[in-house]
Amino acid sequence: MTSLPITAVLPDLLAALRTGSGAVLVAPPGAGKTTAVAPALLDEDWCTGEVLLLSPRRLAARAAAERMAMLAGEAVGGTFGYATRMDSRRSAATRVTVVTQGIFVQRIQADPELAGVAAVLFDEVHERSLDGDVALAFALDTQGAFRPDLRLVAMSATLDGARFAALMDGAPVIESEGRSHPLTLRHIGRAAERRVEDDVAAAIRLALREEEGGVLAFLPGVAEIERVAERFDPPPPGVVLHRLHGTLDPAEQRAAILPGEGRKLVLATSIAETSLTLDGIRVVVDSGLARRPRYDRAAGMTRLVTERVSQAGATQRAGRAARQGPGTAYRLWEEAATVGLPRFDPPEMLEADLSGLVLAAAIWGVGDPRDLRWIDPPPAAAIAEARTRLVSLGALDGDGRPTGHGRRIAGMPMPPRLAHMLLGAGERGLGQTAAEVAVLLSERGIGGNDVDLEVRRRRWRTERGPKAVGARRLAERWTRLAGGEGERRDGEGACVALAFPDRVARRRDPSGESWASVGGRGFRLDATSPLARAEWLAVAETQGTAAGARILSAAVIEQAEIESLFADRIEARRTVGFDPATGGVQALRERRLGALRLQSGPDPAADPAAIEAALLEGVRAHGLSALPWDERATALTVRADYAGIDARALLAERLDQWLPPLLAGRRRLDQIGAGPLVEAMRDMIGWDAMRRIDRVAPSHFTSPAGSSHAIDYGAEGGPRVELRVQALFGLADHPVVGEGRVPLVLSLTSPAGRPIQTTRDLPGFWAGSWAAVAKEMRGRYPRHPWPDDPAGAAATLRTKNADARARGSR
């Protein structure tokens, strides 16, 4: 103990705690703060009760207790013990208990005065875990309200002690220099196109050749650890391969930490960054990557994200190599890239689901969690989102006060969703199933990694490893919390649905790849999974983006069970929607759970007002073109445009005024009829505007022969009229329209309606090419008049004989 660097500052720490109630201890990794401070307090006069040492991880808690017991020459569970969710070794003789932060939060909620506790030590506070921040906030509140004699010590490995000192009412900051062993950094880079495990394996082989001592390699997750392990199967001669991550059995974790035979090669996640000293390690290989949970508030789910390690994390990792002597760290990135890494990992408070915090604060008696003392206050949006979820679970009432159900949830050693599941399942005879599902969702690696939770649960029952056995004991305790053994052994889907009602999902394609959920999110599933054949799933875990997150774990559930579980949430609706394909309405009677339709069928007695509203909304959404326009309606809008009046814009703007009367009693737009549509349009355009349209853009041209012809104002080249040339005999001037006296484009035809000439200059035509046209036409249509002077001839649409008879009859 005397060789530890922390020993030099222990007198200052003890002096501060004799005269005050708190202190901040800053000591770099390897200084010995985790295992030296708590034993040093036991002989102090004020320390008449238990010392609690809070550790951020179960592995570190167990290792710290075992280390302190070994240094004292005792077995763990005597003076020094530990308590984690799955394991506990303590007795009536225990003076120092190492507990995880979550266990401490449960304890202080159950006993706000912390009776029998003399001091609480917060180890690794710089990691800024959510449970750690909550634990410190509650402890400070207890100290201020009930226990001014309670000693609180925040222990940090980074130089941010001043922030914690300010939070703790100006507590003194005591700094340890630590032990400095030479550390060599080698930046060897990596190829972006290569798999990270290939480059890590190559770096490990390089380190084994060029360096001495054990090698610790940091990888982002368990999958990468296993792939690197495959590349060292079998390990080089004299090398002993260890894995180190949170899903391993305790015995395997201890083997990676404690001295052993052979040269160690430890493949670890970021769990090995702090709190632990791995015996014999002299080399670190850092992939530069970490996999961390990130809460997606928009999707309402936590997902694992692989991202670059922070500068602080990289420093912690490299320091593992120099804890016991000179070391070397191989970094798989260029040296210049280090400054581009984020400086610190963001506090979990700013990125986590705050449901547990909001419920804990409400039971603590604080309506707004931000009224407690924080280094970084919880975001208001996250609090609001968490409060909404807790109300939906029945844990809070509408005023944000904890309900009886909420207090029971808070007393459970698990997140609110799982606690709600356990309690609700217990009432339905599914207590054992729910307890086992909760363990499967809380403990990685148990029962394998199959997506189907029923398969994982069945496989777990046959596993014999220490971790599987410990998990079954935990499930037994949780079963008792649920209120009994339970009558059923099935029902995984029902249990998951209770915990995650918004993730109940229905298959939406034949392959089973695409799923829609009650909460409106889309999920994806491997089409080769047996679950892809199910109609309904209760989804527990997902990974990826909110729009199409991949399902990591789920269980089959039947629709009948869904309707039984959520009978109070199912809504019967009568809906009327517009169908653009038919121009009509779809009237349905349906039953819905959230965003999902459970059943639907035609509604023959739909509300006429709803039908009218749907048709109106259909025109609003799809435009005026959805209406039954005929030539007259179309021509009117074109004429209006020519006259400088935007009729369509006017009609669209005043849609609510003129269209509803036309929709009354109709189920399809084409039942309106073109005539009423034109009349409604004219009324909406108005009398003055219609006069202008008729003046500037008359609808028809009346020929000298008395025939009427529609003018096409949308024609290329300008307003156009098509008519027989004989109808224009006797016309010496070219006809015009508009205020600008625009000449009509005359499309002249033969008596058979075939085009013979197009002109904007009728007098020029008469004086010019008419002679040649008339000569040709006389041969083709000899019965019709083709005068040499058409400007002086009488207009007619009859033959010469018919004209003669008409004159004779006069």
C-alpha cells in the first residue's frame, strides 16, 4: 500500500474530511485511489459506519473489492465486499462495500438518510455516466437535508476537479502526482478500406515481435473481438489469449486481469479503459473506435453507434500500457489526426433516455429534475419526452406526480420499461417469463445472439456457465418481485409488448423484411429469419436509423393477445379518404392501435359531411385538375388567362366558397358535371371580370355567313379560328380580338374540312394566292362558289345551286 502514489496525499485527504464533509481527489490512472482511499478511512474517528465505494462497472466493482481484500489478507466478503445486480459478496462484518452506481441509486431512494453509512466515494466521476451523476445529485441532497455529517468524496482521473468542487460547495481539491512510467506512442495508421480487425491483428503481431510484455487491444465491440480472436487461433507459442467485455463470466474476466502463466494477449472493449489494472500489460493496441449507446429521441430508442474514441479515451487507453512500468501504445491512426478527435465523451446525461431519472426525481420529491445539483443539467426536451413516456406507462399522473405503480417501478432494479413489464406480466400469470425476458434484455450474450427471444430463452435454460447460472438466480429474484412464479412459461411476445408497446410491429411485405410499428417507426428484419414469417412481432431492441432500424431482438405475438393487452388503447374509427385513382372517396370502418390498422371494412353509412370534406381535401391536395373539366371549362380558364385574369389561382384560393355546394350528395368528383362547374366558375370570377374576358377574349368568332366558331386562345401562334373559306367571302378586313387588336389566326378549310390556307392577313390572301387556290378548288369542288373577287362576293356555306334556290325563293 505504501508504494502507491496516492499514499503521499492521503494525509491531506484525511485532514480535509476531519474538518469538512467533502473533498475532490484528482489522481491519474494507476495512482491507487480506487483501492487505497476507502481502507484509509476506516480508522478515522468520524468513520463509525459503512463506506460505500461507487464503481461505474460491475467488473471494476468486483475487482476493487477483491484487490482490497487481498491486500488486507482477507477473503472478499469480510471487511471488504461488493454488491452488483447479479452478484453480491458481503456480510455483517463488511465495512467497505463496492457497489455499482445503479445499486446505490436504489439504496438511497429506499433510505434517503443513508442510515449507517459514514462516507460515499464516487470513483471515476469524470466518466459522467447517468447513474453516476444521479447518485451524486441525490447524495448531495441527502447531505444538505438530513446528513451534514455524511462525507462525500468525488474521485477523478482528469483535471476537472474544480467543476466538482464548485458543485460540492467549494470542497477542497487534492491532487496526486501519480506514478509516471515512460510511455511511447507509435502512430501506425490504418487503411480505411480494410476491416478494422485485420489492421488490429496486424498491429498485434507487430507488437508481439517488437515489444516485451502483455498486449491489450481495444476494439469497438464483441463481434470485432471474436473476429480478431479467430485470427489468433491458435495463439502464437507462449501467448495466452483472453477476452474482456461485459458479457463474459466473472471467472473469464478475472483471468484477463490477474497474473497468469504465459504472455497475455487481451482483446477488450472500452470496459478496460479505466478502473482496472491488468497485470503484465506493457503494450496497448488501440483501434481508435468505440461502440456506445446513443439515445435517438426522435425514434424513442437507444441504439449502439460505432464512433471514434475521444482524446480523453485515447489517453486512458494508452495509459494502460504504463501502469506497472514502461510501455508502448500502438495507435491505428496518424498522429496529426489526434487533434481532430473529440476532446471528451459527451456526458451520458445529454444523450440518454431520462425516464429513470425523471421517475427517481419525482419520487425523491423534486418535480423538475433540474432543481437538483448537476455538473450538466438534464435537457428540458429530454425531461419532457421521458415524462410523456412515464405517463403512458402509468408511472406518473397527469401532474407529474408518481403513482403507486410508479413507486413500485422505481423500486425495481431495472429501467422503467422493464419494471412496468415485470409488474404487468405478473398480474397476467407471466411473472417468470417476464423476469427471464428482462434478464435477456439486460445481460448481453446470455442465450446467444438470436433475434428470436424465445429461442434465446430456451437455449439459456441449457447453458451451464457461471454467468448463465447467475443470470437464472437473478431471474428467480425478479420473478418474486413480479409477484409469484407465474402460471405460464410462454408469452415472450406479450411481455415485450408490455415493455415496448410502441414497438409492436406488423409485417408489411410478403418477404418479412419491412415492418410498421404502433409508434409509426419502420423496422427491418433479415428475410431469412424464421420471425419473418410472423404477422406480428413485439420488438425489443433495434439498431440503426429511426426510419428503418434493424431488429436485433423480438418475439412473435398474436393479434388476439395484442387486443387483450391494449384493449383500452384500441380506437374504433370511421374514416373517409380521397382516392386520386378514382376521384372518389374510400369510406372505412376500422380499429387502430396507434399507427397500425387492426381491422377495416367498407362503411356504407359514412357521414355525408365527411364525404364532402374528403372530396374537398382531395381537390385541395391534388389540384383543380382532379375536377371533371370539359372543353367549355378549360376554354374559360384559357380565355381568362388571355384577358390577364388568373382564373385557376382565383378558383384555388376560393375553393372553400364555390366547390362545397357542388359536392353535396356526391361521392365522386365526376358526378359534379361540367355544366355546374362552368357556372360556378363564372360566378366566382364575377360579372365585371367576365365582361372583361368577353370583351378582350370573346369565346366565338361570327363569320359573314352567320356561322359561329370557337376561338382557341391556347393555340400556338396566337388565337386561332378554323372555318370554311366561303364563310369569309365579302370580308375585306382581317378579324381581330383583344384590346391590342390582335389578328386572329385563320385556319381556312375546304368544303370537306381539309386545310387549304393559314393566314394572319386576309386581304393579302384575297389579293395574292387566292387565285391559285380558287383554280384548284374549282376542280375539286365544282358545286361550290369560287369567285375571282372573294372580298366582293357574298359569304355562303351552301352550294351554287342551293344558293340559287334560296335566292329564287325570295
